[in-house]
Amino acid sequence: MYTYTYRHRVRYRECDPMSYVYHTHYVDYFEVTRTEALREMGLAYKTLEENGIIMPVIDLAVRYKRPAHYDDLLAITASFTEAPRTRVPIDYEVRRDGEETLLATGHVTLCFFNVARGRPIPAPDAVRRIFERVLR
Amino acid sequence: MYTYTYRHRVRYRECDPMSYVYHTHYVDYFEVTRTEALREMGLAYKTLEENGIIMPVIDLAVRYKRPAHYDDLLAITASFTEAPRTRVPIDYEVRRDGEETLLATGHVTLCFFNVARGRPIPAPDAVRRIFERVLR
Amino acid sequence: MYTYTYRHRVRYRECDPMSYVYHTHYVDYFEVTRTEALREMGLAYKTLEENGIIMPVIDLAVRYKRPAHYDDLLAITASFTEAPRTRVPIDYEVRRDGEETLLATGHVTLCFFNVARGRPIPAPDAVRRIFERVLR
Amino acid sequence: MYTYTYRHRVRYRECDPMSYVYHTHYVDYFEVTRTEALREMGLAYKTLEENGIIMPVIDLAVRYKRPAHYDDLLAITASFTEAPRTRVPIDYEVRRDGEETLLATGHVTLCFFNVARGRPIPAPDAVRRIFERVLR
């Protein structure tokens, strides 16, 4: 398993009238975390895109357990468990930094998509090799 | 079943470099649609909140099937199948207005939460009656 | 002067811990209002873009006078005072629908930009004619 | 003058169909930058708010000069030039990190507002002293 943790300070614009982080922002937190996780692996999403391949989200799930508040420092963890064939499943956990209590969990599945051909493709070999290396 | 459809024109700020609606905005579309669905039923979320009761999202799932584009007029349908005891499950479908093809489906579960007591509560009687009336 | 009013229901996600509309969302309200104003004039921004011309924002100003709240129905008015040569200046006023009191005022300047050539261009004749017709 | 620079990686959700950062996000960048600037000075906005004082934005201006792109690392600089009496004027500059070229400039004015009394107040002494110390 490859695990990456991104830290995010909750911003005022992300908090609702209850002073809780509004639920849609967790989905944005997930995106930042996987982008940085892939960069850390050695896979820049921007480079992939410049080669005509995008990785759209095909499904998404979140379970909200406890609220996060303004100015909290969150630790968002993304876990990758397998070298992708056609899809990249990612599991998420959100906590306050340094605390055990789960605030939310999530799951996102990405696929690989060739923009010019307009269709899903298997994981490019270069991408598979990167995953195999970090998952070893 | 009680079904409500909200129409939304896709905005430039919602579209990503592929000219697709960025995936997190569907979660916002779901919120607008259920707020207007509840208002149509006779249940203003604002009134509920003024009475110390909020309805937080406890889980959320989306399946993305086909992209939506800039300036598309979307029809987002929310379906309510049962009078709530403690939770309100809602199913969503997203299409281009007037078309059959599904762009995305989703599911959201809300609960009822008493702010002063800081804990989940059963559906208030007034809310249950509203649902029973529209689901008949 | 050509004036167009767009009505917008304030959403929960737009409100901050003070229950006020967070200030950045007014800038989004301005965008929706001018897009719909241009459409009403007979100018679809999407068509312009398909012809390789975009209208980027080159400056922006907002004065916040009084807060807007969750579930308020806002009336956002965009005023166009001249047929554009190279720039489109737009003035905005934000009120609660049916009320006189100003909540905010704003100003946005757009220009015309040829994407292929990578440079600003004068207003296309077709666009100028549309403005001249509605400003008459 | 007190100057603070915040670095921000441009996210996919912030980019529009032209692959440019959509203009409203600069206003969010300004907020993050001043929050971290105030924290660095020794002034946590959260503490102020817990004491019943908020600092709403009363006006805002942005000039957009050149586009920022996906995955750019931006350096957003906030400059404070005076110890506040009733208002906090802040000047902004946005560049790619390590580059001289200005992408955007901005100005934001904050005031101090007593929530319980519902009215603007002069800068609290503690806040004034913090500014006087860092501006020396």
C-alpha cells in the first residue's frame, strides 16, 4: 500500500453557518491530496495531460462522521493499494492533524482516458511501472 | 415516491480545462435540488434551522457516466422514497434537459440534528407529516 | 443604457460562519448576470468562444455595503452604457429582490481576445451591432 | 511596510476551459494570504472572532494582467502599510514563484466589526499594537 498525507488549513470560505466545513469541500481536499500523492510518486498529472491522457473521476463516495471547523489543520490521507490496470481506486481518511479520531472517510475511482480517441484506455505502461515501484 | 427536477445552466467557472463540468460541482447541484424540492414540499430549510434543527449530510455517492459541458442546461432530479424516521435518503439523476441519457447518478443521506443538544434526533413530527402527505 | 436583472437564491454553501454570503461569491453572481444579459441581447458567450474569441475580465471592483443572508432572493443588476470598442465596462448593483437598499455595487471590465493570435482585438462588428441595437 | 508571501499551487478545479485560473479564485488567494500574514504577525483571526470581533471585507479590486495556468506555483504577496485605526488596507501582487512578471495586482480593505453590537468599531488596542510592532 502507498499512503500519502496532505495537510490543509481550513479556510473561512469553506465553513458554513454552523461553522462546520461545508461537505462539498472534502471532495476538493481529496483532489489536492491525490494530485500531490501522484507528484510524490513521480507522476505529474500535468505531464500526463500534456500527453493527451486525462484521469477523470468515475465514482466518488464520502462518509461524514464528525465536523471539521474553521482554522483546523486537517490531515487528509490517500491510500493506493494496487497497480492500476484500467482504474485507480483510492481510499481517503480525514483527521485533525495529530489526532486519531476520523472526521470522514472516502473513496474515489479514476480511470485513464485518451482525449484524442475519446475513449478509456488501460493504464499507460509508464504509469503502471511507477505504481509497481512505490507499492513494492 | 416524490420527485423534483431542478434546472441549472452550467457556468464557466464550473468547467475545467477539458471543458467538462468539474466533478465536485455535481455535489453542489444536489444541494440546490434538494433545497428546492423541500421548499416545494412545504419545508423551508431556513425555518428548520431557525428552530434549532439542521440536516447534515452523513454520506454521499456519485457515479459519473458522461461529461456535461459549458452552457448545458442540466435537469437534476431528486427522488424521495420514504417518510424519514431518522434519515432522509435521496437519489439523484442528472441529464441534459429534454434528453434521456444519464450523465450522472448520485445518492445522499441526511439526518436530523439538534444543535443545542449536539446530537442526532428523529425526524420532527411536522417534517414527517409533510413527507407522508407528498409521498401518498 | 442596457440593464438586465438576474435573480439568485443564496445557497447554504455560499454562507460563512456569520451566516453572511461570503464576499467572493458576489464575483460569481456578476459572471452569471452578465452571461444572461449577453444572452438576452442575442449574444451567446459560447458561440463567441466557438469562433475563437474570449472575453476575459481585466479588472474588477466590489464595494460591500450590507450583508446578504442564507436563502435571500437577490436581484443582481448589470448595466451596459456604451457599445464596446475594445472593452466592455459593466456596472453592478445587488439588492434583495423587491427592496431598494443596496447590498453591494461592483464594476467589471471585459476585453476581447483572439485565442489563436494570442492577443486583444477590437470588438467584432457583430458584437458592436448587437450593443448598438440594445443601447438605442 | 509589512510584507508576507504565500505560495499556492494552482488546482485543476480552479482552471477554466482556456486552462487559465478563473478570475474569482484570485479573491480566495487574497484571503488565504492575509489570514496567514496576520497569523505570522501574531494575530489569529479565529481568536479575534472568538472575542466577538470580525473583519469583513468592505471593498475589493483586482487588475488581471497575465493568466496563471494549471499546476503553476504562485507567490501571492500581501503588503500592509499602516497601523489600522478603523480600516485595514492591503495591497496584493501575484506572480509565478521566482519570477518578476506580475500576473495580477489587488487591493482589499477590511474593517473591524463588533458582532454583538452590530456595528463597526475602531481597531482593538491589541491589534493596533501588533501592527505597530511589525511595521516598525
